[in-house]
Amino acid sequence: MELQQPPPRQPEGCLTVAIRIPVRIVVLVLVVPIRMIWDALTATARAIHRTLLRPVGRALKWLGHTLVVVPLVHLGRGLAWLARTLVVVPLVFLVGCLAWLVRTLVVTPLTWLWRWLVVPLWRYGVVVPATWVYQHLLTPVGHGIAWVAVGLGAGVAWAASAVWAGLARVGRGIAWLAAGGWTGIAWLATGIGKALVRVGLILFVVPVGWFWRWVLTPVGRVLAVVVREVVDAFGHAWRIAGQVSRALGRGLKWLGWQLVGRPVRWVWRTVCAPVLYWVRDTLWAPVKRAAVEAGRVAGAALRTAGRTAREALASARETVRQARADAWRALVGGPPREPAPHPARTLGSTTTASGAVPAPEISLHKTEG
């Protein structure tokens, strides 16, 4: 693959060389302060974004997620469960009941009525008589009307063809006269147009062309050279100012590190870091371990209390269920209830389980009586 050679530069005139150097000097003097101010503002904005705006934004994001998003998510889940339990399930049951009632009380009787009453009445009361009337009355009358209409249409068509032939002859004569007149008018308009074009060419086009060639073109070339040189000067000045600004920035950075950064790092490594490590190992670690142990003990206590509450609720539900069953059996009668094994006694022995309440010493016959 051959490398494409850059096109050779065209020789520059003395006007270009005379304009280039003063323009570049003036533009460089004007652009260097602007570029330095721009670089300083850019570096300041980057430092503010890196050290202030980004941490603040992350903190606000965490606070918003913790204080707003998570509570809203849990609240939405709770509301969704309530809506599903209190609204959707009853509505579905109600709609199912209404649909069954409508299908049983409305749709089925209407279907039977339509099939065995409306359809036979329509078929034998409307369709059959209408078919007989159409076949034996309307069809012969329609054939007669069609025969009369065909005859009248043939007569009207013959008269229309004769009238159209006469009008066509008259139109051809008018068209021949119009074609002759249009030819004469076109020849006259062509001669007048050529004369006007020549007059306009002599009075307007030739002077305008001379003015464009000998006045506007040289002035435009000079202005193009000036604008090109000004643009190139701005580009060179901006690049030179960037190099100067970067060199100055590196010098200020080195000076700041030597005067501020190095002493601060020495203080951090020799004073602050050992103190923080001592605080972490001596004070923070024992407090953290004690807090973790207290949390574990509190969690175990909460789990034990929850298990005890669940067992008490289960015992209360079982007692209520047995009382309701006994009341229903006392009202309507039924087979005697088998005694359920009480959790207070173990299988095959008379010893009680640890933490269980002794079973009541009441016989089954007294309970059911």
C-alpha cells in the first residue's frame, strides 16, 4: 500500500507574508491571557467536581435511596397486599357470583326463548311470505320494467350519438381557426422576446460582468487572504497559549506539592495515622465486639419471645375451635368427640413435658354433658 503524498503547497504572495506576522503577534498577545484564564477555570471546576460535587451527589443518592425509595417500596408492597386482600379477592368472588346469576337467570331463558319462539316466528311469519311475494309478484313486474327501460335507453342513445356527431364537426372547425391564430401570435412574441433579451444583455449583463470581474473578485481575494491568516493566527496562538498555560500549571503544582502536600503527608504518616490506628485497635474494636454480642443476645431474646407468642396463639386458636365444636354438638347433636392427646403428657408414660401445663382432670362424659 503506497502512502499518499500531501499535495504540494502553492507559492504564497508577498501580501500573504506581509499580513501573517503582524496578525500573529497581535493575536498571540490577545489570546494568551484568555487561554490562561480558561485553563484556570477548567482546573478549578474539575477540582470542585472531584472533591465536592461528586461526594455530595453520592451522599444525597444514598440518603434518597435509604429514606425515600426503600420506605416507598415497602409501603407500596403493603398497599398492594391490602388492595389484593380487601378489594381484588372480594371483587373477583362477587363478579363470579353475578356472572353465575346472569347466566342462570337471564342468558339461559333468553337463549331458550330465541331458539324456540323468535326464530320459528321469524322464519314462518316473515321469511316464507316475503319469499313467495318476491318470486310470484315482484319478479314478473321487474322483468316488464326492465324491458321498457331497455327500449327507452336505445332510443336515447341513438339521439345522443347524432347530436354528438354534429357538435364534433363544429368543434373541429373552431380548433382549426384557433391553431392558425395561435401560430401568428407565437411568431410575433418570439421576435419581441429576442429583441428584449438583446437589449437586457447590452444594458445589464455586460456592465455587471465587468464590475464582478475587475472589482469584486480582487477585493474578495484580498479579504479571503486576510480572514484565512486571522483564523490560522488564532489557531497557532491558542496552541502556544495552551503550552504556556500547561507549563505554568506544572510549576504551580510542583510548588504547591513542595509547600503544602509534602508537609501534610509527613504529618499524616507520622502523627495522624498512628493515633487513628491506636484508637481503632484500643477503643473502637472492643466497642464493636460488645455491640455485636449485645445484638446477638437481643436477637435470640426476640426470637424466643416470638416463638412463645406463636405457641400461645396456636393454643388459643385450638381452644376456641374445640369450644365452638362442643357448642355446635350441644345444639344439633352428633357423635361423641374422641379425646385428643394432650401435649402435657409424653407417649407411654405419666411424666409431663418440660414447660407444659398439666391436662385437666375432667372426664369426657362430664365435658360433653
